[in-house]
Amino acid sequence: MEVYLDHASTSPLRPEARDAWLTATQEIGNASSIHGYGQSARRLLEESRERLAAALDCDPIEVVFTSGGTEAVNLALKGLWWARAEGTVAVVLPDGEHHATLDAAEWLATTEGARLRHVPLEASGRIDSDVFAGELPGAAFATALAANNEVGTISDVAGLAAAAIEARVPLHVDAVAAFGHVPVSFRSWRGSAKGHSGLSALSVTAHKVGGPVGVGALVVSRHARIAALHHGGGQQRGLRAGTQDVAGAAAFAVAAELAEAEREGEAQRLSRLRDELVRGILSRVPGAELLGDPIERIPGNAHVHFEGAPGESLLFLLDRAGIAVSTGSACQAGIPEPSHVVKAMGRTDAEARQVLRFTLGRTSGYADVAAVLSVLPEAVERARAASGTRSGARS
């Protein structure tokens, strides 16, 4: 039996999104062309922008299509930096952010002279709101995850955005892991923000909600100041130049609509499945511990520390059994390393190497949970034996 429990990395392509993509590829024209073919492509593109905007609760003009979440994050961070208020050099950066954010921020620090103000995570993986608010005054901008992509803990985005408004600092929210699983509302999170402060940008991507790989979006407030990364055509408010991917936009819009329509029902179903998986793991595997907030977390996420069992070994053993999981983010070029998120939660380097992330999605069912539970205890014992650790003994 093949079991796929790595939906947080990429969720399988929805048939409806695939069909929308194939249909849209039949459009002949470039959406920037003036002739009839071009205008037909433009209509489909703008209809897709409107549909995605409805799912994100923002204005269509605020949706900037990108090649994915990583480009969206880079456009947000570098664009906010290059458009920042004169004399501001600080960037407020929580420790548990996705590497797309961490690496872009480090690049700004190394190359552009940004001064990073680090914000610790709580033991649950939540951003410390008080420290975050305290670091905001005088910053060029701040960034934060809506939900942690590894341990699944949900952030208090409304509170973080309100603090940014009060400090008059632009805020970027990475909603890649959250979108389609928890409520995402750009309009309500932006709230009473005026001008350039508060929530200014929000990043999402298609392949986390059953859309194709290679398309994402950055929601950019009509009031925000963000500089472009690409130039040459002035498309999308001048924020992202280049011929626009009409087919990708159409497929993303369909996937986003379906994910949002199913969200509440799927959240209940996946929470039950996840809880069944967690109960089974904790009852069958000595030394196993659920990480992240036990309640305020993405419904399909179960991030578990297996004491004394290297995550890389567990991943290999489960893969041999036909079960696909991950040790954390899939965006580190396949290089095994201790989870920076787990370390930011106050765990040791050794503990940060002994974790697995199980993420369930719309194709997951109880048979998948049963399959995992049938092979996991033995896999943990074998991993511990190979590392020289007895069952349940602290490494």
C-alpha cells in the first residue's frame, strides 16, 4: 500500500485544477496583446485573479501572480526593503520562519546592510507576540508566518498585524502553509491600517492546495510601497514584469476556490484523522512526543519527536515500507540538517534531528493512519538500534 502523508510539501494536483490548466493552455494569445486572442487570454487571467482574490478576501488588483511561494516571499521582503522609509535598517524576523524568508533576510543583512531583530519562539512554536511588538518601533518592516510550516502551530496574525499598525511598520505574512487549512483574510487582518503600515503583503502558493507547482501569488496592499524585482513590461502594477502565466493562474484559482469551499469540513475530518494518528503513535511508541501547539495547529499536521531515533533513518525506513513523510521543510535541497524550528522552540540539536512531520490532506483516510501505525513502532526500534539508543532512553 502506498501512503502519502507529506501534503505540507506538495498536495496532489486536483483533477479540476488540471482540467482548468489544460483548457487554458488552448488560449493562443499573450494576455498583454491588444488583438482579440490577447484580450481573450486577458479576460481569463483577470477572471482567475478575481476568483483567487475572493478566496483570499482581498481586492483583485492586489493579487500579483508569481512563480511560487519562494518568489512571493522574496518579492515581499526585498521589495519592502528597497521601498523602506529613509534611515530604517532593522528587519523584525521570528526565528522559526521558512527558509525562503530566513535566507532572503540573511541576504539583506549580508548584502544590503539590514540589521535583523530576532524574535524567539515559544515552546509551542508560536511567535512571542510581546517580543515581536517590542522589536517593531523604527523597523523597516517585519515578517511572520501565519502558521508554522513544520510544527503546524498557528500564529496570532491579527495581533501581530495590529502591533504593526500601532508601530507604523509594514508587515509581510507568509500564509503558504496556512492557506486552505485555516481562515486567511487579508482584508480583516489589514483592519484599520492606513498608508504603508500594518499588513502590506501576504504570500501563498498553488501546490499546497492542489494546484500546480510553479505558480503562486503575493497579495500587495494597494497602499503598500514595494519595489519590483523584475522589470520589463510593467505588468501587474509594475511589481512583477513578464508574460503572465494564464494557465497557471486559472488552475490556481480553481484549486483555491475548492480548498476554501471544503476548508471547514476538511478541517474537522483531518483533525479527527490527525488525532487518531497521534494517539496511536503515543500509545505504541515509547519516548514519542507531539511537538507544536496541541490545539491551535494546522488540522492535518502531526509533528513528532521520537527520542533516540534519527529522523533521517525513520524517513528512509518508512519510505521503504511505502509511506511518504518528511523531517521538515522540503525546500532545503534534500540536505538533512537539524530542524531550525525545533531548535528555536528550545530543543537540543540532537532532538531537532529526531523528528518527523506527518501531514494529511484531502486524499488521506483512516487506512493511511492504520498503515503508518502498523510499521512505525518497528521502524523506530530499528532506527534506535542503529543509533545505539535503547527504547525510550534519552539520547
